[in-house]
Amino acid sequence: MLRRCNYKRYIEDVHDVWTKHLFADLPFMQYDENFLATNNKPKFLTINVQDLICKELEKKD
């Protein structure tokens, strides 16, 4: 999705977020079986993309 939006640094920025998850205690996003964000018994985890979204929005302004 980032690449399709012409986000030039998506590889570097995704790598930075992944590193934060592994070494800087950035929590993963947790979702239940209905794909809703949850803090109880997650069905799956994803990387936290808030930083990527904020960078993309800043770039467009």
C-alpha cells in the first residue's frame, strides 16, 4: 500500500518500525477474530503503522 501511494522511503521506515517493535518495546497492534482492535486475547498482531501514516500525511501537506 505504501509503495502504491508513491511513499519513497517505505522500506527504510517499515524497517525502523520493526526495529522499534523488537528492541524498543513498541507494542504491536492487536486484533480479534472480527478484525477489531483489542487488548484481550488477540487473534493476530500487526506492526504499528501510526508513524508511517503521520509521515505520509506530513508529506502531503
